[in-house]
Amino acid sequence: MTKPKKTTTSPETLSKIHRVNLDLMKKVAYNKNFKSDIKKIRSFFDINENGFQDNKENEEWHKALVTQADDTMNNNQKYRDELEQIRLKKQKGEYKRLSDYEHDLQMINNTYIRLNYFEQRINEVLVNNKLPMHFKDNVKNYIFFNKITAPCTNHAITNNFNTGLVSVSIYNKPTRDEWKVIKETVEGHLKNAKNKKFKFTSNQHYPLGNTMMRPSKTFDRDMEIMEFSKHKGSPVKDVESSYHLQDQDLASQCFPECESKTSVDKKVKVLRKARSKMKKISKSS
């Protein structure tokens, strides 16, 4: 008798994708290079060491950057002079490619307008830590509030009602179930589209290539093990002799369900393997 194929609903698929992306963001946030990037950004842009306390503080910070941008565009003569210089170069045909002009324009805006420079620094964090572009808001959320969040999809679908064109952007290799969600969503849009056409956009940052991520069952546990491991070698209170915590003691704390010495020794191997893995994540570039 043939077993019926298991069907996966769209909510289940999105929930799974969110767990996978959350694992990725946790691993990146644990990495020392990412922590260093965030620390530098917070320091440069006058953000508290551990982020803002609430939305009001964040809004006031953002309002100050917008005010600075408006003031620069309206009153900074040096900024306006440099814009005029590249405008004249473009008018004279000195730029061989439009991208060269756009690059110079971006450099000027990033130099004088702090809000633009902030966006550039976020993009650099994404590239340096191999995060897809749709993690941009999540990186900002971490900078602002020290919270680890993640997107629930690896794609974006837009529908132009005027042209009837449906566009699909892919940020990471979709799982088989996510491809089904994309297909069903696109077909739903095409039913109401005039031209019944769709295209995939190709100019997206796609850092993980063909890697298909899956939810991790042990990452949170491994982070807890690292917290326990900080106490390794610490002297034990209320003990007269000079005894310091060993891996067996940590394993008993991490896995309180282990009662026998044999079961604790088995968990010591798990503890050491997790510790080795987390150290690699912390040091990886």
C-alpha cells in the first residue's frame, strides 16, 4: 500500500524558513567579527552600547539624522559644490558609464549625509558576514534594540497592476516547499494579471549560493553550554579544599537528567563537541 504524500501548508513552510533564518542570525550574532562591526557602528552613530531603551529613543535618533540630512542638502555649500562638479562632468560626457556617475554621487552623499552613510555601513555588515540583503532590517533591529530577529521568507514577490508583471526576487536557495509557496503565489497573481507574465530579478546579493539551510536542533543548547563553560575552572563555594569546576560538573548542570557517572561521562563528550563547534562559529569570518 502506497503511503499518501505528506503535504506542507504555507504557514508551516514559512515557520520553518523563519527558524532556519533565525538560526543563521543567531550564529552571525555570536561571531566576534559581527560584534565588532556592531560596536563600531553604535559608537560612530552615537547609539548606546547595548542599543536604545525604547522606540521613542530610536525615533529621536532617526529624527536627528533626517534633520542633519535636510540641513546638509539645503545649507552646506561644499556639499552642493561637489554635486555640481559631478553634474558638469556628466554633462560633458566625462563619465564612460552611468554606474561611475552613480558611484561618485553615492560617495558624496555618504560623506556628507550621515543617514546615507549609516545605510552603507549596514550593507557592509551584510556583505562581511555573508548575510542576504533581506536581513537588513534585522541587522538594524539588532543595532537599535539588541534583539535577534529574522525574515520568514527567502523571497519577495511584487505585482505591478498596471503592467500585469509579477517579479520574484530570491535571496537564498529556496527549499522545495518554499518553491511551492512561490509558485502558488505567482499563479495567484497571474490569474488577475493582464499580460500574465513574470520574471526573476537577478541583481540580488546571494551569499550562500546553493547552500540549503535547515533548522538547527542544538544551537540554543550549545549557546547554553558555552555560558556554563565560562565557569570551568572556577573555585567551588562552600568547599574548604581547593576544588575547581571540571567538565563533569558542568555536564551535570547542563544535563540534570543524568544521574549515573556513565551518563554524565557521555554528556561530557557532547559538551566538548558543542564547545568546539561554538568556538569555530565565534572565530569564523
